Amino acid sequence: MNAILFSALWGIVMMFSGVFVKRKSTVSLLAIIGIVLLFVANAIELNTYQPFFYIDSWDMLRVNSFNLSFLAVVFGCTLLFFLLSASDILKVGEHGGEYFALIFFVLCGISLCATFNTLLILFIGIEIMSIPLYILTGSDKRNLKSNEAALKYFLMGSFFTGVMLMGIAFIYGGNPSASFYIDNIQLGKDALNPMIATGLVLLLISLSFKVSAAPFHFWTPDVYDGAPTVFTSFMATIVKVGAFFAFVRLFENSFGKIHTQWQTLLVVITVSTLLIGNITAVFQQSVKRMMAYSSIAQAGFMLFALFALNERAKEGLVLYSAAYSVATIGFFAILIKMKDYTIEGFNGMGQTNPVLGITATIFLLSLTGIPLTAGFQSKFYMLMAAVENGAHFWVVIAAVLLAAVSAYYYFRVIQAIWFKQPANANPVNEEEVSGSFKLLLIISAILIIVLGVYPELLIQWLYH
Amino acid sequence: MNTILNLAWLIPVLPLVGFIINGLGRKSLNKGMVSVIGCGVILAAFVLSVMVFLQTKSGNTINAHYFDFIQLSSFNLGFEFKIDQLSSLFLLIITGVGFLIHVYSTAYMHEEDNKDFAKYFSYLNLFVFSMLLLVMGGNFVIMFIGWEGVGLCSYLLIGYWFKNTDYTKAANKAFIMNRIGDLGFLLAVFWLIAKVGSVNFDTVFSAASLAKLSATDITGITLLLFVGATGKSAQIPLYTWLPDAMAGPTPVSALIHAATMVTAGIYMIARSNALFSMAELTMTIITFVGLATALLAASIAIKQNDIKKVLAYSTVSQLGFMFIALGTGNYVAAVFHVLTHAFFKALMFLGSGSVIHAMGGEQDIRKMGGLHCHMKITSITFLIGCLAISGIPGFSGFFSKDEILVGAFSVHGYGPVLYSITLFAALLTAFYMFRLYFITFTGKFRGTHEQEHHLHESPSAMTIPLIVLAILSIIGGFVGVPEALGGHHQLASYLSPVVKSVTHHLSHSTEYILMAVSTLLVFASIAFAWMKYKNYQAEGNATGFGKVLQNKWYVDELYDVVFVKPLMKFSAFLNNIVEKKGIDGLVNGVGKAVQYGGRQFRLLQSGQVGLYVLLMVVGMLGLFIIQFFCKK
Amino acid sequence: MNILSLLFYILSAMAVGSAIMMLLSKNPVKSILWLIVVFFAISGHYILLNAQFLAVVNIIVYAGAIMVLFLFVVMLMNLNSTVEPVKNFRMQLIGIISGGALFLIILSSLMKGEGKAQLVQMRVGDAGLIKNLGNVLFTNYVLPFEIASILFLSAMIGAVVIGKKA
Amino acid sequence: MGEFITFPELFIWLPLLAGLLAFFLKGNSAKNWATFSSLIVLAVVVASLFYSDDKQYASYNRVNYYWLKQIGNSFFVGLDSTSRLLALLTAIAFPVIFITTSKNNYKNPAAFYGLMLLSQSGLMGVFVSMDALLFYFFWELALIPVYFLCSRWGGEKRIQTTFKFFVYTFAGSLLMLAGILYVYMHTSQRVFEDGTVSSHSFALHSFMSTMLSIKEQGWLFALFFIAFAIKMPIFPFHTWQPDTYDQSPTSVTMVMSAVMVKMGLFAVMRWLIPVLPAGALAHANMVIILCVIGILYASCIALVQDNIKKLIAYSSIAHIGLMCAAIFTFKEIGVQGAVIQLFSHGINILGMWVVFDIVERQTGVKNISQLGGIATKAPVLTIFLVIIALANIALPLTNAFVGEFMMFGGLFQLNPWYAFAAVISIILAATYTLNMIRKAFYGEVSPAVQGMKDIGFAEKSALAGLVLLILLFGIMPQPMIEFTKDALKNILAVLPK
Amino acid sequence: MDIKYYIGLSLALFSIGIIGVLTRRNAILIFMCVELMLNAVNLLLVAFSKMHAMSGVAKASANYVADAQIFVFFIMVVAAAEVAVGLAIIVMLYRNTHSVDINFLNRLKN
């Protein structure tokens, strides 16, 4: 509750700061203060279960340690994102304050998605999450790629909004209790009500679109590629895990009981997501685009949470969110500083900028899932959950084989960083890399390792 | 009273010590020291061997277990020696002849560098050590250790002049051919382990163990052991390494490739006579392989012009005789021939060494001739060797060969045939040995003037061993005078606790006739050789059948075509096609498939929103179909 | 066949027919006008279902505000005179086939269970009246109502960020 | 000492800390530090040999820390005979590598030696871990530093080659991870001392007591075995190896071929057979056939190799294949032979690499055809080489003879035909090894060899140490057999009673 | 009136919307088709609400019937917001490229 309130309020604060505050550093400072406040407010609620202001939501929001700790992860990652990339956000255009405001609104949407208890809030939450993103994608107005990405994102996004609403309509229609509350959906006594089944598939499809699962992933590479890199970072991480959380929350609470009925669909989606994400990434030359495909591939792994739908899966989801977000945000923060986004652009970075090289390597190792990184632990939890579920063990085998493929493209970057000769010029815009930036990168890298060694640090919150 | 036998372990250890001292001290020791150490340890071992021999002669034997080599719950193998009549006889030969050859080497190798000299002696000592291990081993594995060890030393000594590519090739060939044989030995050992659970001689040869073995087992094991023997003792098909092994220094040829190592196969079969006696098929095979080898090698020897090659083929041929003896169950005769052969063949090799020494390294007999005038001792001792090997009555070879011939004759069924073919091989022996003698020592000198000027008798360190061996070649046969000639065959009775001597059913009169026939024919063939070669003139390469013989029946070439080249081609095929294109191609193919898939999937991402939406709608269709219209 | 059924069929035919016309007309402005007709037809359905509030809102918001906005943009871009280039025929055919297939598949999946006829309450029922809806909206639904303002705020910011001439 | 820290921990932490520290050292000091620390580790490992009696010194050799206990994992490390043996091999290998390659000048030595020590730590971890997850961790951790070492300091085609190696092994180990998870889900609960109860357990003993059907064991076996087979490597999973050995810096190749390939065999003995006994029995025949094919195949290919590094690689494939086959005979003699051969092969191949590193460093050539007459220029080196090479082809009285003898014996007991086929490799091995010696070391001095010098004291003493070990265990193998006897228990327990 | 007719009608409208998205090239028209899809949903929701009002379960509480209509109201709200943003994006693109033809949007591909 605190999270929704504070993010909305701070969004408004940031909106006005765009008008009244002229100094860019003040704007970013304000944003950082805001996210810290948000984090603290959320943490207080996590500890006490008492929001600062109690609003009677008529049970439309459900707050528990699980979704609060998830939000803590989200806000923590956003804090990291702001710290690393605030200056780059301000560089996108002249509407710095507005960008931050939109990001806070997105956070509000994520908070809604994390705590919703009716389909209405889910819908509104997802829209609040999406609409600012359409804008952020197109925020680099002079850049035709950014324009194009925004339009593509918007058109496809609203199309699938329609699909989702159709799904909701059918669920409502098929639900004899005539309710939108997700835990109040009566699924039928013997056979599944066909209306609910249809609605379920439609919802599955539309949420798959939001988390860019195949075959509804087509928007992802283009949008991630076209959007300003700093927002790609945000979209690919925080927003994506937010959508995932909504996805899992909805399907766990409303359709968890008939899990087996839609597991086959999920198998298809998961496998094709892993396959397409990993295999297409192999051929990319642009690192940014490669990261887009990699985010599809990572989504494939996160889908295991839905596939398994057990305690371990929820733990894994939180862990995965943190691990994946920190690594990706960190890597994108480095990518933004690069002069050349192709893989060759990274050549020799290890020699010219060892700190960036080492941290980038750690981020990539984590994304690959090498042990002792958070990425490994999260993948491990996902696989463990999937195996615990017991069905379709072959999916796990397919997943690990495709994870080996993922090593192929992540390690191409690592190779460029360490084993290739640098081009004549420094591959990194040195003047933009400050000491504090490096320090933050190191901290994130350490965070990844710490989470890799002690994932309990995060998971124990869930059972707080 | 058995203190001597308890000290038997010193016999192999002494040469080992010599090896270590000479090997490590090769830079610091001078030649004198090296010689003293090298020969001294062998002499000491010889003295010990004599003492051991005396013990065993009075019937004392020992099975000494020193430490556990491999000890498992299901299998145990000790580091153990077995000293009995058979092994102590071999000890005598090895250390005795070995000592003489060591002494001879001090002179023969004197021109080598200090370092190489020491290296040479250390190898030689190591060889003696391995050979002793071979004959003293109390089980098949210890025997095998020595078995491979002598192979190794042979390899090292053949390749002693390692800068010469041909020599190193010969060394490799020796080692690899030996290894092929060793393989048979090894498999036989495994077979024994699998069936009997032990490789200890006493255990294996005990009645209880033998009862565990089926007829197939016995035939298999003995055949495999025999394969081992063919490798080491240069029998068909694994004999080709021995002539090539003449690349090594001549004393090495004398020691390893005439007197000791090559007789290991005979020793091993004699040692396992309990097994072999039960395997009739194997015995027949041994007989015929021995016969074929004796003939083949003898035929080749006729046309060889390299003095050492003639001797080498002669060795192969003589080993064939020994195997004929083994195959006919006449183990004592085989051992007897080993003994006499050790004397006269070592003698001849050393003699040839003396010649080569005098000729400044020349080995081609066509360039020699009339050496008798220049080096009388060598010539006379060599002649004694020739007489001995040809089987002139009174010389040692006569007795041992006679026994083999008699044994062959007495074989049930095809005895006379066997006898006549064997006799024919013996006649060839006499012929080519005297051909060699006449070409080398009689007639006119055919070499260059410098060589002629240089001709001289060898130093006493070389001649004394020659003389000693010549004496032994004469008298060595008297340990086995057959009953027909009024002897008691002391050797047979000495070996009787270990090796059953055959009691052949021939009457004395038959034996006399046989002896007379063979003696007459031998004289005839010597006379033929005299006729042919008393005035030998250097001739070009032979033609026709002679050429085939000169080229050793083209066996090397045959092996090359049948085994070596196909193997290399096959390997190259594996390397270039199967490995690179096949397996690695498959592995890379997976990578390529992934890349190809990446390229294809990429094309879907055409940038067209319309297409994207279409594909997504198709995806929706697919999911609906899966959900509602696919059987669960 | 009673009057309600008749009205239902007429309105349905009108909605589907205008929707198809919207697809078929080459001129964007005409498409917009056909779409407005569809919205009116849907509003008619709302009235049939006695959802008076939605009927009104639909006309005001959709047919009025939103469609006018569309029209305005089309005019602004001067697209009314130019005729949109058509997609190639094959793509159109595939599009139609897959859209139609989706329709059929969803429909048939809905028919899978043994469906007993469920009737719709028409012309009566007071839930859709403004008074009732207002009551619910500001009691039960006050939270989403407030939150919807954030949506509008972000849309507003978006319009500013994107619309402002750089 | 058992109170504060245990041996297996020391094995892991010492090189790890030393490695991390090495990253911050400059120039030669990193090299010296690495040598020094590896000697310390060796000392510690040797010391641990005196405390191997499990009853008396249990607390010295085994420790269990809480780590990831919610999912039933712990930092559970312990030493038994096999792991102690391999730890000893690792501990011997590294100082030898550091000393003999000390003349190689690697650019950025701090990183080089740091990574080397990290890989040592990973290897030690593989050998001592008693928890499946921990094992998997170390399994990967041993790989990563090696990947960086090869790609950074290797030959011309290093990047592609080591990348293939990396992806290949990574894919294999991920399959193993899937297998581990499946077995894990079938374990019973684990109760920790502090009362935490996890529903499943990663502990080795829990893995060993799972109830899996024969069918499950069958395909799980495949999952695990592929991972291990790639690591060993076994035909037909071996193609990464020759290229990688060829392209890696020799000191890394030494680590890989002396120690890393043993990981696969070790894992088979420690994790595969005891955990999936029925699967192992069911597949034993197939594995052995693969191994035997691989032995002959690799030996044949070695015959035609000109590149010495590849030649040794193929010979190593043949040797490893034999060990693997011997383990799967489930005969006492065969398995025991394989266990001691783990150590012996490590020592021998290490020696081979040491010699060829010296040759390559001095001549800059690794093709046999360009070498010749080294014996003239470097007699001492040649003597060492000949001894080591002879050990490599299992000449009696060298360590490898004992192992190979027992392994062939085991193979023969299982099925004589396997032994007949496999034994041919002895001839092939002799052929290619001796040919290599003949061409490279004997004969006339080739131009590339002209400038060669004989080895110095450090290299001499390292090689002498290896040769001593070769002879020691060749003449007196029984102590090692005694030492590793209990390793057989778990493996032979597979056989139906 | 049976609910099936309403389902058929709104699905038909929905599908026409989808077909429109698939067949048109003008971004504005595509967007309009999306709006048509939303309206189809709205109609369906209202029909369902009245269906539930007919069946006995929901009679107890009029709220449940109102729920769906409120939902429709929010859909309209969201649609309005979307239109604002969407048209802004389209206008921005038009300003830069002088086209709203989605077929020309292929700078981002592969």
C-alpha cells in the first residue's frame, strides 16, 4: 500500500520538478531520494504490515510478505538503476523530470501488479505500467528508431490489451460467482467451464506478450533495440519482472488448482521462448539487440516459475528477479558508456578499463548462470522448482541445453573484452565513467556474488 | 646351509647397482672405473651364481617371497624368486657369458666417449639385471617384468648410436615386435588370473590348478605364451627384428641377440612345461613354427653378405631348432642347445666383432678374405665356433643338435619326415657357416690397402674371452653326452626335478645310424662350401632365387604392405575423415545448426509490425488448438 | 420473434455491417465514420440491456471524444485526400483467414462443454443505472478510480513529452 | 587442529586465498608467490596423509557447515582415500608446473598465476565435496579459470578452440545438474543439527540411498555420464581435447591433462556408480565398448599425429578410456587398477608435458617433423623423457604398468574379447611413443634444435621427483593399493549380492 | 436472448478488429481496429453482467452486476488515455517521416 501511494505521489513530485527545477543534478537527486523513500516505506511495511495510511480497498489489494519482498527487490533494483544511470536518463531529452515521473508511475503500476486481487486492478496496473513505457520508448524524439519502436510497441501493446480484456470478459462470464476477484473464480465442478478455459488461454497469451514469451515476443527485439538504451535497461529488467510477478500471481491464485490443464500450453511457450531467445541471440552483432534476445531467453527461464508453481518457484522468482535485474542493469549501464554497441566495440575493454571489464564479465557470467553468481542460484531454483513439479522432465533438459547455447553469445562478449586486441581508440567514453560509477558497478558485482553464495539473504524475507 | 640361496636376491641386485652407479656417474667416472664396476658386478653375480648352482645341484631350491607386489582380496601377487635347477643353469649362462662379453666390451668399446662408455655399461648391466629377473622370477608377472625389461635394454642398446636413423628404426622395430609378443604373454597371464587366480609358478603348475583349466584354456594359454616366445625368441612371424638388431654394438649382439635374451622364450616354455605338455595342438604348432623358422632363416643366411647378418639369421635358425625340440617335448634338449649355442654363438659374434674391429667397422664379407694370416686367434676360435655349430662330433653343437634330431625322429607318426627336414636345415647351417668362414678368413684380402695395413689381432681383453668361449664350445657338450655314446646325460638328470626328460624309444643302433648320417652329410656340405668358396671373388648382387634369398624372402616388404601401410592409411583415414569430418564435424555441426537456426529465426524478425501481429495471431491459434483440440 | 430480438438483430447487423464497411473503405475518414456507426450500434445494445450509463458514456467518450480526436488527427495529417496504399493481396488473405480462424476456434472452444442456454436479462434490471453505478464507483471502486488518475497523469505527461516540438 | 580447521578446507581455501592475493601482485612476485603457496599446499596435503586414519582423526578430515540448508545443502567436505589421492596429485602437479614453466614469461603474470591457483582450488573442491550441489559448484569453478587461461594465454586459434571446449563441457555439466536435481527430488529429508529440516537433501549419502527405478536410473545415468564423459573425455565426446591441448599454454594443458581429466573418472567413482548402481550396471557394457573403441581409435590417430601436443592428447584419451572401462568392469582388480592409475597417469602425463614444454619453449616448435636430435643437445632431458615415455607406455617397474596390468586383467575377467581388443593399444602406444622419441630426440640435430640447451637444476629436480614417484610406485605399488582399498567398497557394492 | 448471440456478436466484432489490424497499413486505422476490439469486449462484459443478473447466483448483490459495467467504464477510461498517448506517438512519427504507413517501419529488424 505504501508502495502504491509513495510511487504515485513521488511521480507527481518528479513531474513538477521537471517544471520548477532547472538543475539536472537536483532532479536526479530528487529521484534518488524518492526511490530511497519508496524503498524504506516498503521495507517498513514489510516489517510491520502497517501501511502509513490505510485505505479501504475492499480487498482489491492483497499485501503479504511475498509481494512486499518482491517489491523491495524491484525498488532496490530501481535504486541501483537510478544510481548507475540517472545521468543517462537526463541525457535522453530535455524532459528529465518527466522521465523520472513516468518511471515512478511505472513503479506504481508494478506495485499494483504485485498486490492486485481483482482482475480490474491487474488490468489497470498493467496499463499504468505500459503506457508510460510507450512514451519512454519514444522519448528520443529525433531518433527515427525510437519513434518506430514506440509505435510498434504501442500498436502491439494495445492489441494485446484487447486480447487480455477479452480473456477477462470470458472469465467473468464463465464465473458463476460473477466476480472479478481472482481467488473467487469458480472453475467448475467436473470439467473446466469452456468460457473460463477460453479466458484463461487469452489471459495466458496476453501476459505472455507482456513478459515477451514466444511466440508473442516479436515486439521485444525491435522495441528494446529502438528505445533509448537506458530505458531498455529499465524495461528489460524491472518492468519485465513486474509483469512476471503479475503473471505468476494471477495464475497461481486463480488457476493454480487446475494447473495441469494449462501446463502443456506453458511447456510449449517455455520451450519455444528458450529456443527462440537463445538461438536468435547467437547471430546478433549488436550487443543491445543481443541483450534483447537474451532477455527473451531469460524470460523462458522465469516461465519455469509458472510451470512449476510451487514454493520453490516463488522463491526462485524473487531470486531470479533480483539476479537478472542487477546483472542486466549493470551490464546496460556499461553498454551505455560504450562508443560502439557491436560486439567488436567491446574489444580490449579488459585492458583499457579493467574495472568495467571485470564487472561486465561478472554480470555476463551471472546471466549465463555460472556457479557462485546470483544468476546460477536463480536458474538453479527455477530448475529445482520445475523438477519438484515432476511433470515434463524433458523440458528441464531442453532448458539446460539451451542455457549452454546462451553461454555461446554471452561469452562472445567476454571474449571481446578479454581476448581481443583493443581498437585504436578507447572503446569506452572515458569522460563519462566516474569513480563513483565504477564503485557502484563493483558493488553490484559484489551483490551478485553475495547473492550467489547466500541466496538465503533474499529468500528469508519471503517467510518473514 | 641355505644362506647362499637366501642371498640369491643379490644376483640381480648387483648388476642393478652397477647400472645405477654407472648411469648416474657417467660424467664423473673414467673408463677404467666404469669397466671395473661394470664387469665387477657381473663377476660377483657369476660367483654367486656358481655357488647357487652348486646348491641346486645338490637338490636345494628355494622360493623366496620378498614383498607384496599387488595384493588384493581376490588376487595376490608377490615379488618372488624361484631358484631351482633350471633357473640356476640359466643364471650361469647369463652371468658367465655375460661376464666374458663385458670384459670383451671394455676393449671393443674403448673408442667411445667417456660418457657413452659408461652409458653402454650401465645399459649392459641393466640388461643383465632384467635377464636375471626374467629367469629368477617366481611367477609369471615377475618373469614378465624381466621379459619386458630385456626388450627395453635391447631397444636401448640397438639404438645406442642414436644419431643414425636406421639404427633407431631397428631399435623401434625390435621393441615393437617384442611388444607384440609380450601382448600374448600378457593375455596368457590374464587368462591364468581369470581361471586360476594366481600366477605363481608353483600354484599354477600344481595339479589342483591344472585341473581347473579346460582343454581350451590350456590351448589358449599355451598358444598365447608361445606368441610371447615367438616375439622374444625371434620365431616366425615375429623374427624380422633380430637381423635388424645387429645395428647395435657387436658385443650386444653376442650377449642379447645370441646368448641370452633370445633364449628367454625357450626358458619360459621349459619353465611352463607342465602346461605345454598338456597342450598337444600347441606343441605341434611350436614344432612346425620352429621348423619353418629354422629353414627360412637358414636359407636366408646363405646369401647374406654382412657378417653379422649371417650370424643373426643363424641365430634365428638355431632358435628354430630349439623350438623343434620344445615342440617335440624334448625340453632338456632345448635347454641343452641353449647352453651350447650360448657358447659358440657368443664366440662367433665376438669373433666377428674382432674382425669388424680389425677392419675398422667394415662388415661386408665381400670386402674381407684371408684374414686368417692377420688374426690367427680370432680365426681359429671362429673356426671352432663353426665346427661346433655345424655339429662336428666332439664339439658341443654335435651333442645338442643330435639330441634334437633324435628327438624329432622319435616323434610318433611323422618323425622321419621331421627328422629329414631338420637335418636339411642343419646341413644348410654347416654350409653357410663355412661359407662365411671361408670367405672371411681364407683366400685373398679384398679390402682397401689402408684396411689391410690396419689389420691386426685384437687386444687381449678381446681375445681371452674368445679363447674361453672356444674352450667352452668344445667341452660344453659333454654335460649332455647321450647314453648311446656311453654318457649319462648329466644335464637331463640335473634338470629332472624341474623338467621331465623324454625317454625316447629309439634303440641305440638307430641312434648310431642317425648320427652317422648327419655327420657324413655335414662333412659333405662343408666340403661343398669349401669347393664353392675357397677362391671367393667378390660378386655383385645375386639374381633369380638368390636375389629372393638375399632380400630375405621380402618378408619385411610383405609386412610393410600387409600391416604397416594399411594401419597408417587407416589411421590417417580416422584422423582426417572420421575425426575431423565425422565426429568433430558432428560437434561443430551442432554449433552450425544453432547458428543456422539463429539466422533463420532472425529472418522472422523482419521489422514488419503486420507480420509480427500475424505471427502472434497464428501463435494464438496454435495455443488454442493445443489447449482445446489436442488429446491430453 | 419479439421486438427485442428484432432490435437485437437489427443492431447486430448494423454493428457487424458497419465494422466490415470500416475495413473495406479506402478513405480513412470514411472508416472513422463507419466506426462511429458501429459505436452507435453498440450503444443501442447497451440500451437494450438497460445499461443506460454505459450507453451514454459510450456515445460521449467513444463516438464523441475519441473518434473526433481520430478524425482530427487524420485531418491534421491531410490523410483524407490520399488513399492508403493497400497491402498485397496475399497478406490480406492470410490476415483474413487467420482472423476468421481465430473467430471460429474461439467460438468452437466455447461450445465444447454441454452448454445449457443462459439467458440475458434485457430491458430490465437497475444495476446499469447511473445512480447505482455512481454509488458503487465511489464506494467499492474508489481505489481504482483514484488510481485511474495516475493513468491520465502519465498520459498527460506523455502527450507533453512526445507532443511538444523538440 | 581438527578443532579449528580441517584438511579438506585447507585444500580449498589455501589456493583460493593465495590465488586472490596473486591478482594484486606485480611481475615476478606473483610467480614466486604461486610457487611458494603451491608448495605449502603440497606440504599440507602430505601432512594430511599422516592423519588419514578415519577412526582416529575423523575430525581432521571431515567438516560440515551450514550453507543453503533450506534446500538441504551444506558445505560438506571430507577426505577419503580416492579424494586424498587426487588431492595429492593436484598438490604435486601445481608446484611441478610452476617450477618447470617458470622460464615461460606470461604477460600479466598476476592474472595468470591467480587464475591458476583458483583452478587448483576448484579442483580440490571437486575432490573433497560430499554434497552434490557443492560438487557441482566446484566442478564449474574448476572450469572457468581454465577457460580464461586458455583463451588469454593460448595459441593462435585459442579463442575458438577453448570456446568450443567451454561450451561443450558446460553443456555436459548442465545436463549433470538436471540429473542432480532429479535425484535430489527423490531423496528423503535432511535434518540439520540446529533443527532445520529440509524436505530433500543434496548429501552424498542421501543420494546413495534414493529409491529410483531401474528405468529412471537408466536415463539419469546417461545424463550424468555424458557430463563426465565429456570431461574425461571418452570417445566420441573427445574432439574438444586435442585442439584445446594444442592451443592452451602448456602449463594449463598440464593442469587439464594431469588433473582435470581425472575429475570425470573421480566423479564416476564417487557420484555416478554409487548413486545410480542399477543404471551403471545396465550401461556398463555399452560404456566399456565405447571405451574400447575409443582406446583403439585414439591410439590409431596418435600414430599419424605430427603435433606432439595432439599426440599426447590422443594418447591420453586412450589411457583415460582404459581407466573408465576398467571401472565399469566391476572387478576388484580392474577397479583397483583404475584407482591407482588415476594417480600414475597424472604423474606420467605431467612429466611428458614438462619435457615438451621445455622443448617448445626452447625451439618454438611443436611438430615432430621439425625436431630431431634433441638427445645430442639435451641428454639429461632425453633421459627423463625416455623414462617418462616408457612409463607412459606401461613398461614394467614403472607405475603405469601396475595400473594397466590390473585394468587389463579386470577387463579380461569380464570379457576376454574386450581385453584382446584393448591390449592392442599397448602396441600402438609403443609405436607412436617410440616413433616420436626416435624422430624428435634421436637422429641428426635439426635446425630448430640447434640452439637448445640442457635443463637446469630446478627442472631437473622437478623431473627427478616425478621419475622417483614413477619408479617408487612401479616397484612398490602395494602401499598405494592399501591406501586406496576402501575406494572399491562403494563401487563393488553395485554388484547384486 | 441467449448469451450465445452476444458472444457471437462480440467475437465477430473482435475478429473484425483483428482482421483490420492484420490487413490495414495505416497506423491510425490499425489503432481504430484495436478500439473496435475493445468495444467488442465492452459489449460482451455488459452482456455477461446481465446474464449473471438473470441467473440466480448474483441476485443477492446488485454490486456484482455493476462490477462488470464499472469494469467497462474503466476500459473506456484506459482507452481514452491510450488514445491520447497513441495519437501523440503517431503524430510524432508523422512529423518525422511524413507517413503513417507501418510497412515503412523497418529500420529495426533482425
